[in-house]
Amino acid sequence: MSENKDPHVAQSGTSVESVKFVYDFTEGNKDLKDLLGGKGANLAEMTNLGLPVPPGFTITTEACKVYLDSGAEPAALRDEVSAHLEALEQRMGKKLGQADDPLLVSVRSGAKFSMPGMMDTVLNIGLSDKSVQGLVKQAGDDRFAWDSYRRLIQMFGKTVLGVDGELFEDALEAAKAAKKVTVDTELEAADLKKLVTKFKKIVKTECGRDFPQDPREQMDLAIKAVFDSWNGDRAKLYRRQERIPHDLGTAVNVCSMVFGNLGPDSGTGVAFTRDPASGHQGVYGDYLQNAQGEDVVAGIRNTVPLAELEQIDKKSYDQLMQIMETLENHYKDLCDIEFTIERGVLWMLQTRVGKRTAGAAFRIATQLVDQGLIDEAEALTRVNGAQLAQLMFPRFDESARVEQVGRGIAASPGAAVGKAVFDSYTAVKWSRSGEKVILIRRETNPDDLDGMIAAEGILTSRGGKTSHAAVVARGMGKTCVCGAEELEVDTKRRRMTVPGGHVVEEGDLISIDGSSGKVYLGEVPVVPSPVVEYFEGRMHPGADDADELVEAVHRMMAFADRKRRLRVRANADNAEDALRARRFGAQGIGLCRTEHMFLGDRRELVERLILADTEEEREESLKALLPLQKKDFVELFEAMDGLPVTIRLLDPPLHEFLPDITELSVRVALAESRQEPHENELRLLQAVHRLHEQNPMLGLRGVRLGLVIPGLFTMQVRAIAEAAAERKAAKGDPRAEIMIPLVGTVQELEIVREEADKVIAEVEETTGTRLKLAIGTMIELPRAALTAGQIAEAAEFFSFGTNDLTQTVWGFSRDDVEASFFTAYLEKGIFGVSPFETIDKDGVGSLVKLAAKAGRETRPDLKLGVCGEHGGDPESVHFFHEVGLDYVSCSPFRIPVARLEAGRAAVTSAGSDHR
């Protein structure tokens, strides 16, 4: 298949100077997000649709990449920007920053993937001491002009010149206090003029230079600042959190300004074509009169619901509703829209496919199928396993005795309980100490991102569904309640006062319900999610809100099951887990860990086996364990009747079945000091010392146990065979598969297999039952993967044990490294995600791919599966589909996630092949 190259993007060997770096809004479209970023591509698309978009142009992500790689803008960029700026000036009939009637522009970031608030934006570029007077004449409103100028200095000073934003905020608060007003709209022109003087002094003091008066210098510096913000701390943290690649760069959009702060007939807002929290159709969004866009998302002034715009400005409202319908039908999805009304004229500033909650994602996907806008395959691409996992989290028990102290806007659903904290630093610090916290702020801003990630939930007293807190929380799947106005948040004193005068101090437990917006004192008990009840068979699709969600999940799971090729099995060690897994849709057991059957009451028998000094003692211990093992397997085969059950023979080091060496040493010492009998404890202690290994995970375990301890594996094989024969006699359909762990060479497998075949033959002869017991191995050592072609000669199936394979490939001991240095590796970007969470495709994944290919070259009908934790990880499931495995196996509660992702993998790979 030939490589599809984008002619707009620089290819290897192409001169940078020959690449086009700037595109007018009339030149692009929504499919050029790689080049123009999401914002620029969608502005171009709306322009193409004939919607009212202020004219402008986009500087490409390629220009950003050149700048970030070399530290300098491409040589051709300035001339291209100048040409497009000149064309924009001709179209608008005015020049950037001219004294009498200035053209003003915004400079906004716009990466391929939405990163709300993480990168920089500067509005009102072109204002200066001279042009502000021209703006006064143009607008006929001196208050508006000086308000716009103070906004420019504040945004430019903070984002471009690096001035501490608190200095501007403090000056603004002081101006309001002096005037005895509470909101900035109550400041008059003279107050704002004084504020501009104060802001310019702050810039001079902090930067050692005057605020730039040249409008082109303002624009050029703002463009560089947007490029630089791609590598800002908050942007990098957000990308790591959302797994966005670090090498994409951002586009820059230069757009002619339209003003929502020209008085009561102007305003700005954010709208959604459907409710991003529930998915329900209707009029959703926020509107703020006499304001610029940053005022809405910052949450510093409380908005009115979008529906109220109909009474404020019926003409603009009706036009907006029509545009929203056009955009949803065009994009065939929920659209998130930013708009401004300038003296009764509606302008579209942005649209994008909107972020939504997990429940909304499932509802919207099925709604769009019913409307005929998308098909089942496309619907599967609109939801994901992480969202399904969120829907399976517990929710608050509404019947419990609770103390509700407030209610805000249900911005992002979930039931979150934690200790109240009032700044991001404390949230991160306490979270790392194992505390669950709720981050409480008046409103959040991008600098709060690390605290938002660390918290169980976010609570703000200001802002709405489109505020920074709400948008980011929904994107992360984090519980959030916004705009709880009755709660008085005092971040400096680290406390929150609730109605009635009760004070919540830092460290007090609170609970927030992101589905209802309710805030409670103390810890509210939780109940199972209705989605879990559905998978358990205790809830069926119905008419109320919970059942509507269940209906949507039910339909999406049916879509996935029809599309997927990968089968999904469960990791289960007993009949109870097996039955639950079957209810959750498991198509067999991919891993039964027999060591779990040796614990509890049987530990004494295992100790006797380990302590056996003679062959007779060992035989006696094995004989006692045999019927217990057989009973385990009979129950398992009954629970999974007709489905495959892969049983792993004993794997862990024997010391795990013995008492802790320190505890045992103390017991022996105490017994000796008291002159009490301690012969058995002494034998155990000697055994523990004998079995002690510096690194037991690389020592005597797995297949090595079966080769060193005579009769151990044959006892287990006999128990499996006899259990299968018993189930067959009872008219059952047992489908047992015997898995040999930790094989590193085919000779190990051949020896164990030869003994196992003899035992199976003996059971067949004794019971008169024909047994079909497949024998295979786990591929969990690099050597096994590299010699998979040889091992396949003796194995009927491979199951990749990706937990151990990850440990041995990386040289990591999972129990140690995750606590010691993984946090630093994630923060430094060495890992985008832990390799124990999502499979390392380049390293571990390469071995899986190699082993799968080599194994099937030797044995074309070789069955391939995976039974490590990666079997339930959404991203890893896609990889296993691509590699050609037959099944994944995971814990029972992750089975629905794996089923959904297996369906999505089939759809996306088919789409990729088609393209």
C-alpha cells in the first residue's frame, strides 16, 4: 500500500522554505487538523459553510515544529504573515493598530487535540496609547475601549512577558475596592484608564521594559508565546494525562477581533448542541452579557443559561439555534461552540467536537444511530473502554442519612469523597501520601491542573458547565460540581463556609455528586452502579434515566460483540469468580492460578510437602492435595461448562507458602527462651532459609518447580484430568487447557508434557473417557519469545504473560519500581504511561509480535492469547487485535471493557485497511 503523504506538510528532503506556513481561513477544512490544528481547521470549515466567522489566518503546526526544533521561526514565516495580514487589512478596510480606526486581532493557540486552557491566547492585539483613542471614537464608548486596553496589557503581560498574573489581579481587586463595587463591569472609564496606567507600571517594573506600543511587535511576540506555550509545564502535564503525543506542535490562529463587551446588546457565550453531561438534546450552554470570551471559561463571573438569550436577543438566539443544527448535522456529533454577539450581530469564534461525560458519550452515540447520522461501526468509535469503566464506578446511596450543605451545577458525574483542600500543591502532596482529596476553589485556572489530576473531585463556587473546571474535569472523567454559589470559599484561610454558618476546614471530609451537583458533609455511602447491575443481570433496560443509560450501554455492547474478532476470557480462580465472569460476558477462563487454591486451610498440606524429607512423605502430601485440587476443577468446569478453561500449573516460589522469615524467627527465639517445644517451627525456619533467594521472581518457580519437585505437576495434571472425566460422566462439556508457566526452552516443556501425557492416558484408561486436554505454555520470558518457533513444536497454545514479560524485558521488579521511581519517570515524560498498565509496543510488544509470528509458522493452528493485566487495558487490546491474537483474558470486572475495545479495534482496523 502506497504511503499517503499530505502535500501541505514538509516531507523528508523537502526544503523548509518551500513549505507553505500560513493559510487563510478560506483555504483550509476540518480534515487538516494535523496541519492547521483543531481550531484552525474548524474555523476554515465554518467559513466554507458560509457561517459568520471573523476573517483571519492560521500559522501551521509545521511552523511551530521548526521553531521548537531550531529555536527560531522559519525564515519565510514573517513574509507570509505580512502578506496575509495585508490581505486581512484590505478585507477589513483598516490597518492593525492604526491610530484613528484600529484593526485589532486575537492570537490563539490551536493544537490538533483540544487542550482547554493549557496554552496561551492574547486578545485585543493592536491597542496602544494612540490606537485606544481611535477605538473610543470607533465604538463611541470610552469605557469599552479602556477595558479592552487593560485586558490586553493584563493578558500580554502574563502570557507573553511572564509577569505574575496575581499582580494584575490584585490591582484590579484594589480598583474595585476603591470604587466599592464587586464586579469589573461596574468600573467606569476613568477607573479603567487609571488601571491601564497601573498595569503598564507593573510591566515596566517586572520586565524592565515598557509595554510594546508597536502593534506588529505585539503580534509577533504573541505568536512566539503561543509556540512556546506548547512546552509549558501545564501543557506537558495535560498531554501526559491525556496521552497526547509531545511532537505535534500547535497552530496559531490570528483572527480579527469582534467584541462582546460593547454594552448590554453585546456578549459572549459557549453552547453545546446537546448536554455534555447527560447527552440529552436541548438548549445547553452559558451566556454572559457585556463580556469577552475569557470571562465565560474563567468562571470569574457567573453566567446565565443559554436559553435566556432568547429573551435578551431573540434574533441572535434564533440564528444561533439554526447554526447549531447545521453544525451538528455536518459534524454528525455533539458540537461545542464559542460565539460572540457584537451589538446584535452574531459571530462564530470556534467549534469542535465537544468533550462529554461517559454517560453522555454512550447516549449520544445511540441517538445518532437512531437519527441515521452514523452507523453502528462509527458509533463504536464514539465511545471507549475508559468511559465504560467510569460508568461502572459506584454512586452515592440516596437513601442514606446525609447532610446536604450546598448544590451547584452537575458538571461531570461521579461520586467523590475526600478531604477538603484549597490549593493544588496540597492536593498533590496529600494525594501522594495516600489521602483522597476534594480540590475546592472559587474557580480553577490552568495552573490548577496538577491538583485537579490528584483530586478525587473538584468543587468550585463560581463558573458553569463551560468553565475551565467543568471542561477539564469532563475530559479527564473526574467528578466535578461547579458554581455552588451558596458556598463561601476562602482559599487564604483554607476554609469553606456553608449555609447556616458551618465551616469546613482543610482536612474535613466532604462528598460531592457530579451527577446531581449536591455537596454533602462527611462521607456518603455508595451503592453499585446501574451499569454493573446490568452486567450482573439485576437490571434491565427501562424508561427512567438510569435505565436509559443501561439501554445505551446494552446497545453499544451488542454492537461491539457483533463486530469483534478477539474473544474475551476471564482471569478467575474459583467457581464464584467464574460465574460472575460469565455474567459479564466472558467466553472462557484464560488464566486459573492454581496457587490460590493452596492457601487458607490447605497451607499446612503445602508446608508438609515442602518439609518432606523422604519420597514417601512427599507422596503422602501430594495424595492429600489431589482430591482437593480435583474438587476445585470440577466446580470450575461446571461454572464454565462448554467454554475453555486454561489452568496454569503452580507458578510462584515455594517460600510464598511459608511463614514470613522475621515472624518465624521471633517465634523460634521466644520458644527457645521459654524452653517450649518448637521442632516444627524450627524445621519451617530451616526450610525458609533453604528456599531463600535474592530475587525469587527469577529463581525456583514455574516449570522449574515441576522439574525439581517430583510429582507436583503430575498431581495437578491428574486432578485436572479426573475432574474433566467426572464432568463428562455427568453429561457436562469440560474444555480444559493445561498451561506450563515460565518456560524458557522447549526441552523444559517437552519433559513436562511427556509426563502429563502419560497421566492423562492413565486417567482415560481408568475412567474409559476420551479426554481432549490441550497443553500449552506461557510466554513470559524474552528467551521464550525469541525461541517461540521451537517451543511451538511442543505447545498447542501460547498465552502471553505480559506482567512477567514486562518485568524481564525492562529489568523491573514491579513491586519495587512503581513505588520508587515510576512517578519521576512519568513526570519527566520517560513514560507516557506505566508499561505495566499499557503494553510497551516497541519493546514487549515487539517480542509478542515476533513470538506470535514464529509460533504460527511452526504450528499454523496455534491458539494465541494474553492473560496479563494488559488483557483488560483498552489501548493494549487494540494492539493484541493488530498482532492477530485469538483472545485476551482479564479480571471479571474488566471483561465489558475488553469486549467493547475488541469491537472498537475491529472497526478501527477495518477502517484503516479500507483507507
